[in-house]
Amino acid sequence: MSQNTAAAVEFARGNQQRFVDELKALLRIPSISTLPEHAGDVRRAAEFIASELRRIGLENVSLVETATGGHPLVYGDWLHKENAPTVLCYGHYDVQPAEPLDEWTTPPFEPAERNGNLYARGAVDDKGQMWMHVKALEALFEANQGTLPVNIRVLIEGEEEVGGEGIAWFVREHGGRLRSDLALISDTEMFAPDLPTLCVGLRGMIYTEIEVRGAAIDLHSGMYGGAAPNPFVALAHIITKLKDEDGRILIPGFYDKVESPSAEELKAWKALPFDEEHYRRTEVGSPELTGEAGYSVLERTWARPTLDVHGMPGGFIGAGAKTVIPAKAVAKISMRLVPKQVPAEVFEQYKSFVASIAPRGVDVSVRLIHSAEPIVVSTDNQFVKAAVEAMHEVFATDTVFVRGGGSIPIVGDFIRELSLPTLMMGFGLPDDNLHAPNEKFHLANFHRGIESLIRFLSAAGA
Amino acid sequence: MSQNTAAAVEFARGNQQRFVDELKALLRIPSISTLPEHAGDVRRAAEFIASELRRIGLENVSLVETATGGHPLVYGDWLHKENAPTVLCYGHYDVQPAEPLDEWTTPPFEPAERNGNLYARGAVDDKGQMWMHVKALEALFEANQGTLPVNIRVLIEGEEEVGGEGIAWFVREHGGRLRSDLALISDTEMFAPDLPTLCVGLRGMIYTEIEVRGAAIDLHSGMYGGAAPNPFVALAHIITKLKDEDGRILIPGFYDKVESPSAEELKAWKALPFDEEHYRRTEVGSPELTGEAGYSVLERTWARPTLDVHGMPGGFIGAGAKTVIPAKAVAKISMRLVPKQVPAEVFEQYKSFVASIAPRGVDVSVRLIHSAEPIVVSTDNQFVKAAVEAMHEVFATDTVFVRGGGSIPIVGDFIRELSLPTLMMGFGLPDDNLHAPNEKFHLANFHRGIESLIRFLSAAGA
């Protein structure tokens, strides 16, 4: 370890509490990108970050408005290190909605420390992990007399949780301004506590709504029950025709392009410390796990496509009884896609199939809300080697290579538009409650993440 | 027509605007019985009515608290007419929730007159129709020097829309205090505009919730999709096993006790002015009508049981996308029952069947919210004859006998506990939007209803 790297690590260790306090201030801003009433908060979070990027020494810091009219990107760079690679640090400052609020032990936007964890919406996804990048850069600037060991671009978006339309537009239209050698992303998790992990594959997705309209207005089920179509019953029939009770998706052609993981990858997965019964009990908590027969949980969640229903707005959802036959009902349905499936093609298969199974008496329409491509990234480059070494120094153990079940849409854009290898080096834990009540970030991992990033960026520039 | 009856009719005609203004004041009180936050409003509506009953001349007026702890009953009587029957006037002052609010042309609790109609939640169901009784009694008191042509008990409940537990308790435990010769109810509709109608049968119901629990907490569908059970998908499979696409209910034994209408009744229904295509277009507005094959719309809505889903709370129902696998989801499901089906028996059949079809991976529980017995009432008595004559005087046409698809739970209690014949003499119209946005009462029917009631009560005492 060079003297500067050691100094940066020391600086980070000496400022741990301040780093956490700053993160708490950011977490207090409810930057929920999907809710229009929080648009002002989303922008406030962007400004908070831009201000910090300027303070630590990045240049050209600005909020970038996109042609798609959504939330701004935060950009900053430092590009004065000759003969060194350029690393594009990506993160996102928007968060998921916090509902159901009554299941949070402490309020989602009032960060609270308990048992070594920091609880708040966005703690780990992704404000906390994005903040590790910022703090690693701050430490490196401090230890290198206002310079960095590598060239850096920082690009942080505010629409990751709603499909990332703005950043996709920016990468597509202005990709030349992002010329780099590597995209570095901390928005994934470690396979197990203390086990450094690189994520080398992500599922894609399409998120859709099926809207079913029956009667022209809401009707009384006493007067009209037996004559008026019921949109929820129609949706139930549609859903059961989309996915059978064994978890198999019934859309014709859906599995045609699915590519299986290599035998080598499957073998490595089998060697991971993973117990399905322990996972069921401690992470899922359901009476049984479900999904396609013949595949392990890791295969089902990393390498098999799925279909889920997220909510069914419409009708009466208050306490007690209302005997309404609603005029319309909606099912929010997403599918996770795996390598070689093409989101646009799957959406067309799905849309045609839904049209073909629409029950009589109702009008059915299908909308695409957003989509993301499935991806796999190469592990055969110098950056992966440097990352593995950096994390070995911090965790004193070898890195495992896993895939993620979720989507980070921008990774596909980086690969397709910028031919950029991507390093997904995340420090979340499997029980961090992403997108759920009581989201948290294990603070030890926040600090170890910063150290790992300091060491990795130093090595990448050496 | 006696001189006093003529004077009462004249009084009512001279006070039409005042009667409507009073009704508007009552409609401004959002007495939504199912929503705990409106409990104060429900009581305010009860006090409003009690105050008016006292003013017009009824005695022993009081709010009756029930042992079931719900909303109070309003009671009043006048029992000084010897050798005359006693009529128990029943109505309800509670209303359904007003959602979806954005579909109302004018706000639900700001009564508005348009095109001869009065628009407000409760306009016809049942505040407006209950108010006809009060105003007919006021006119009769006025025209009879502070007396009435019959003995009257008034009993108005505040829990009709939530199952009527309180009044059921009162009738069961204190039925002796309600000794009468007839129950008079105006909570039904006319078969067509200008066509006086008596309702002689009602469907019963059970209103239930099925709750499905999968994971212990809400999970991210990216990370857990393919392993964690989805409660909405489970509910979809349950619902499709409860009711097939042809509208047939699949619960074993469900149809066993269903009694068909008599050949005579079916013949009378065929003679009613009813066009299924016109009904589809003007009342339902769906692309097609649905329901069991082989039965007419009137049979399906009056004499066949049904199953409807009213709402599916759980998960994410906001705008946009949230990729949650919810820990639980609920389906609000009711069944309409027809004569000889027994609500408690059907609930047990249903509950056992749901348990037997529960998908793997989830816990399923079934709750009964409330129930009502199906009923048919006799048409062979003096009161029916008097009602037909009274309405002939007002509408100049013969009364038709119909059934209602909805439930008025108290009718079953009156029959079973008090052996009381019931006259269901309602003045709503089929397009009055009961339980839906833009509920209305045709004001001409409000006034003709009052006249019909004046004439009927005069005749009943003669």
C-alpha cells in the first residue's frame, strides 16, 4: 500500500462519524422519484450531492437536465491524471416509496442507528452506497494533495427506481462526454456478511400494468351482481393464465431465448455458503419457498425469469365492507428477464397473449411502465483483479462472483452505448430490506466499503 | 280520499322546497358507517333526525344505544289510534363511502340539484327515502290536528351499510317493544320511471375477506422473485377456483339449496318492460353482460346467487412502479344468496373450500365481515292492496312486483323475530348510482313518494 493510500484510509477512519452524519442529512430528504409530490425533494437531494462534490474537489459539477423531463443527473469530474484510466462512478440518489409506513420501527426519513445499523429508506439503496464513493474520493483528494490517483467522472441519477429514462437518454445522446475505461457501481450486495462479492450478472425486467374495464361506472353488487362483469375476477383469470401454480410462466415463446448459466458458473454457485432452509426461515419467512421445479433458489433468483404481481389498485380497499363492482381494476405486473431475453420482444409476446386471453365482458389494455435489459459482465480484466485484491486487504478473504436478481438498467446502457466494462462492487447485506420497511445499511460495511474503494481506486491508477 | 288525506297532500305540495332543503342539510353530514373516523358524523345524523321526529309530533323519541357498541338507532312512536294497525317505519341514516371522489361531478357531501335530480351520497340510499317517511308523517300530523290515522313506530338505523349488527341485536333482544302489524321500508327502487313497484324478495349475502400471507416482510421482486410466494398470484388462483369464467360458482354444495322462483313469478318477470341490450348500454355500460348461461338478467340479479370481488388491498397501488413482493394481500369477496340458502352454511362451505385450494407457500385465512338472509315476502294481505291503490292514485298505473338483488338484512330479522309482514315500497330509479359516484334521487319521485306514503298510511288506518 502506498503512503498516499494509507493516508487516505487513515483520513477515512478518522472521519467515520462525520461521514455517517452527512449521510443521515441526505437520508432525511424523501427523494421518492415515483411520486410527483416529491419532485422538489428529489431535486433537493441532487443539490445536496452536487454541493458536496464541489466541496471535496471535483470539477465541472452540475445538475444535468435531461430531454425526457424527469429528475436531474448530478455530474462532476476530475481528469488531470495522465496515463491513468478513467473510472465512471455511478450511483442513484432517488429512493423507493416507504409504504407501508406502519411497519417501520422508526420513520423512514428519520435515520436511526440501532445495533450497528443505520435505518432509513435509501440507507443502502443507494444513497449510502453512493455516499461511499463520494467519501472515498474525498479521502483520496485529502491524501493526494488535491489530486486523485485515477481520472474520475461521477454520474448520479435520480430515476433509478422509475426506470432511468433520463440517464438512458443522456448516455445515448451524449455518451461521448462520458468517455471512460470502467463503470464502477455500488448498488449490489455481499453474498454473506464478511464475504466480499462482485456481481457479474443482473436480471432485466419489464414493469407493466394491465387495466381491465367492465361497467361504465362503479355498480352496486346487490343490484348488478350476476350481470355486470367484475374486473378483479377478470384479472384473476388473466393472472392464472400468465403463471401456473408451479411458477411456470405460460406466455407462448417466453422461455425461447433464455440462456442457461455455464456449467462452471453453476458449479461455483453450488460452492457458495447457501442453505435454502436457512434462507427461507431468515430472509423470506414464508411457509415454503415457491418457484419453478428443478432449479435451485440461486438459479431461480439469478438465472430464471419470473413474473410477479405488485398491487391491484381499484375498488374498495378501506376497512370494512363496500359492495361495489368497480368499473375498473388494474394489476401491476412485472417480469424479471435473464440473458438473451429481449425486453421489447417479451413485452410484445405478453401483450398479445393477454389480448388473446381477455375474458368476455371487459376491455383489457396493457401498458409498459419501464424495462431493463438482462446483462452479464466479463470478469476477465485488470479492474476485477484490482478489486479482488483491494477487498482482500479489507476483508482478508477471497471475493465471490455472483449474479443479482434485480435490475440496474444503466449497466445495459453502459455496455451497449459506451462499450464500458462494469464493476459491481456492493456492500449491502441480504437482510438489508431493500424496497421494504426498515431498510438499513450495516455501518461496518459502509466504512469497509469506503476503504475498499480507496484501495481499489488507488490500485486502478497505479 | 278523505278530507284529511287531501289536506295532508296539499300540505306536502306546499312545502316541497322546504322538505328538499331539510334533506340537503341531512345529506351534508358524512355519516359513513364503515369508517371509524366518521363515527361523530354518524351520531350527528342520528341527532338531526331525532330532533325532527320530536318537532313533528312523535313521542318517546330517543337515540337507542345497542349492546354491540355500534352506531345508535333512532326511535320514536305515536300509538294513540285505537282499533288501527301499527306500522313500523324503518330506514337508515348511514351511507356508503364516497370513493372514488374524483368521479363525482359535485362533491358527495355537498348536495346539488341538476336536471330535476338531487345529487349526494345517501340521496336515495337511504336518507332521501327515509326522509319521505318523516315528511309524510309531518303532513299527516298537520292535517289530522296533531294525530295520525294509524299507529306509528319509527326505527332508523345507522349500520345498514355495515351489516346492521346493532338493530339485529335490538330486534332479537327487545323485539317486544316493537310490536307492530307491518314493517314499511322505502329502501328499494321502482322498476322503471313512472312505474310504481313493490319489492317482494331480496337476495341475502355474506361479505368476507380472504387474507393471504407469504413472506414475513415485503420483499424486492428482483432479489426474491422466483423464490418468494406472491400473495396476489395466490389470490388469483383462489378466485379462479371460486368462480369460473362462465360465472358459475365452484364451491361444492353452493347451489344445493337454491330455490327457483315459481313459474308464475317468472312469467310476470318476462312481462316487465325490460330490454337486456338497453340495460347493458344505459345502466352497465360494459362491452357485454356476464353471468350464468341459461338465465335472464332479471333471474341472474334477483334469483341466482353470485360472487364478486370488491377490492384487493395490499402491495403498491400508487402511480408508477414499485417492485415489491408484498408480505400479504387481501381479497374482499362477497356472495349474494337467494331463498333457501343459509348464510352461515354457505360461509362454512366457502371457508372449507378456500382452505382446500390454498396454494403452497402461503397461509390463507378467511373472515366473515357480515351476512344477511335472503328473503321472499307475501303479497297476500290488506297492506299490499292499500299500497297498490295509493300508488295508483299518484302514478295512475298498476304496481309491478319485483325482487331486489341487494340485501336489507333487517327484513329477515323482522320476519324471523317479529313475524312481521314487510312492505318494500321504494321510489329510487335504476340509474340512481347507489353505492357509486354521483348517487342521486329524482326529486319528482321524492315528492310522489311522500304523497304515496300519505295516502297509504291514511288508507291503512281507515
